[in-house]
Amino acid sequence: MRLVPVQRNRLPRPERVIYIKANLGTHGPDHMTDQTEAPEAGHPSRPGQAGPGTDVQVADAVRRNWVDTRAPAAWRPYLRLSRLDRPIGTWLLLLPCWWGLLLAAFSTGRFGFHDLWILAACGVGAIVMRGAGCTWNDITDRNIDDKVARTRSRPLPSGQVSTRGALVWMAAQCLVGLAILLTFNWAAVGLGVASLGLVAIYPFAKRFTWWPQVFLGLAFNWGALLAWTAHTGSLGWPAVLLYLAGIAWTLFYDTIYAHQDKEDDALIGVHSTARLFAERTPLWLRGFLVISVVLMMLSVMIAAGPGANPLALALALGGAWGFGWHLAWQLGRLNIDDTDCCLRLFRSNRNAGLIPVLFLAVAVLIRLNAGG
């Protein structure tokens, strides 16, 4: 080993070797401190750095949402676990429930006070059970979310909530959901309990299949079966067809959503239909659009039965048609490489799903007033 002689300006000095004492007056006392820049709020650079009690907004939350601006600070991490700062998921879980109930009322020609309760109960149930499902999803994905830019600011990977706290919060939400479910008939209760298996499996689907969106669709559209059964007391083919239409819809919107994470997903080995379809995504989405609309129209025609009011039937079918036009509008504006575009179109599916609700509701009113 050879010592290289230097002078103060660190240029080679061949005459002799000198020892230079650190000049703290020049460098200051912090010359060995870590110069890494602090991450922006809501974007922690590694899991756990925020710590309990730290208020970190989630990266893809709706700006200035009520959780971030009005909720008590101590509750915010738990409300974020339930995605209450991102309500679109609650809508996407709720809308198939309303489809199922209104299609059942259209089929039977009756709608009473108990059905109003089913409408409201589905709303509350969608909030708490979506919250429980998202909490479970974040528990199982806590070692993945910190590696994805969009998700590393969530409460668990950012350290705002402990795993034990998340489990307690999930159990509390499930108990509220159970209390609501027990107000329905036993056939609906059985369906509600059965759905928990799908909810439990979904977070693991992206580890073993390229089609995790199918598992999401199976879970998210279960409400179509449950609400139909809560009204009629048993399952029927219209409900099953409506359920399948909802699954195709989920494949449509969640593939768009998954394109936001495709680069991070590829790095960590997570599967999705966005990665599977790649540049062929618009072609696949067009297929899901057609399947969803056709199945929804078939469910309406079977539910109507022979001798249905022509105007009511036309309106109910018009809901499926308008729903399809909204999906086509999304396809026309889709840019799979623009994450903002993908998020915006994904969120627009609340409006797409409300179209059948509106048309079915009017069709039910017409059928009730016409006496069948």
C-alpha cells in the first residue's frame, strides 16, 4: 500500500506526505450527516419511517377529502385503512347490490319498506365490509406495498398503524357488517357469510394467477346475488347473469386501474391483467364491455318475464345500453401509459354503474304503477 501525498486543495504533491487535521471551521460540525432529502409528505421512502401518530396522506387519495381535512387526527390512519378517503371502491361494491335489489323488484313487481331498508343496509354494509376487505388486503400486502410508489404511503407500510391494530379494526368492521346482515332472510345471510371466503382469497390471487381481477370481480359483485335474495328469498337466473355481468365490468375497470402499477408490479413479480394484456388492453376491454352489456340485458329480459310492461322493459334495457355507452366512452379516452388518465377513468365507473340503477328504478316505478 502506498500513501499519496496531497496538499490542501487535494492536488498531488510529490515533495512530502503531510497530515491535515480536520478544519471544523471550514466544514462545520455536520460534515458527516446524511444528506438524503426528506421525502415529501404522503410519500415515505421506506416502511415504518412515519411512525405511529404521524399524519401521512395517501398518495392516490381524493384531494382535500373529508378524512384528511375533517376527521379527528387519531382516527385518520384507520379511516384510511378502510379507504374512506377514496370512496370509489365503496361505490363499486355498492352498485351491484342496488342492481340486484332493483332487478328483483322489477321481476316481482313489488317494492316495500323492507326494500328501502335493504337499500340503506347495503349502503352501510358496503362501507364497513369494503373497509374490512381493504384492511385485510393491506395486512396481507404490507411487505409488498412499501415497494410500490402508489401504495407505500398507506397506513401499514408507512408505519402509522400496527398490524395488531389493523386486525382489531378489521374485526370491528366485520361485526358491524354481521349485525346488518342478520336483518336479512336466512338465505341472504348464508350468501353473505359465504362471500368471506372470496374476500380472504383475493389479496393472494396476484401471487399465483395473471387474473386477480377475476377474484376481485367474484367478491365485489356478490352483492347482486345477496340483494336479489334478500328481496325474493332465493337465488334466480337473472341474479346469476347480473352477477356475471358485474364480473366482466370489474375486469374492465380494474384492468384500467392496474395499469397505474404495472412497472412496479413487474419489478416485484406481482401479476395483473394489465401486465398480461399489455398493448392489447383496449381489445380485451372491448370484449369485457360487450359481455357485460349482453349479460345485463339478458338478466333484465328474463327478470321481466312474459307480459311485462313494454315501457318498463325498454327503460330497464336502456339502462344496460347506457352503461355500455359509458364504458365505450372510457375506451375512447384511455391511455394505458398515463397514470392520471387511468385513475380518472377508473373513478368514472361510479357514474357508469349508476346508469342502470337510475333506469331500473324508473322501470320499477312504472311497473308498480301499472300493476305488473
